[in-house]
Amino acid sequence: MKHILLFCIAHLLFISSKAQWVQTKGPGGGNIRALHFKGNDFFAGTKTNGVYLSGTSGNSWIQKNNLLNYESVTAITSYGNYLFAGTENDGVYRSIDNGNSWVKKQWFNE
């Protein structure tokens, strides 16, 4: 009887712990290559249109591409107030204003 009860409890816990996925409207910039969450902001790096920002849990997106137009962004991360975007063919870009403007970085000690 104990085994049946434990199995039933385990089964109920498994059912209630399943992830609930909800499709968002997604950025209109094509295939997403990278995602990064910074506070309440979601950043998406796309294959051909740079970086998009959503502050609304993915319901709406704004392109944040000053200097990143047509770049394939394959990595996004942040450190403190800095936001970094790694591109497929053009190196690393840095933003200090949440993606409003980007500067191409040759070396991190510049």
C-alpha cells in the first residue's frame, strides 16, 4: 500500500511540475540565435537583423541596432551596466545604454 501511495504522490508532483510554455509574438527580425535576460528585459540576437529588446515578457519587441544592422548576433551577455553582443563575422560590440547604441570592441581594455 505504501508503494502505491508513494507512486500516486510522485505522479501528482510530476504532473504539477511540468513547464508551461506560452508562445510569444517574437521579434520580426528572423531566426533567433541568442537570448539574454537582464532584469526585466529580454534581448534576442537574430541571424540577420541584430538585436531586439522586449520589456514586456516577449509580447512586443523593439529593434536595438545602432551599428548592428544586418549582423548575425550569436551571443548576448551582460556584466554590470555593460551589454555585449557577439557577432558571427564582425567581432564583439558593447553597449552601455541597454542597446540604444553599440561600439565595436577590438580589445576589452580600450
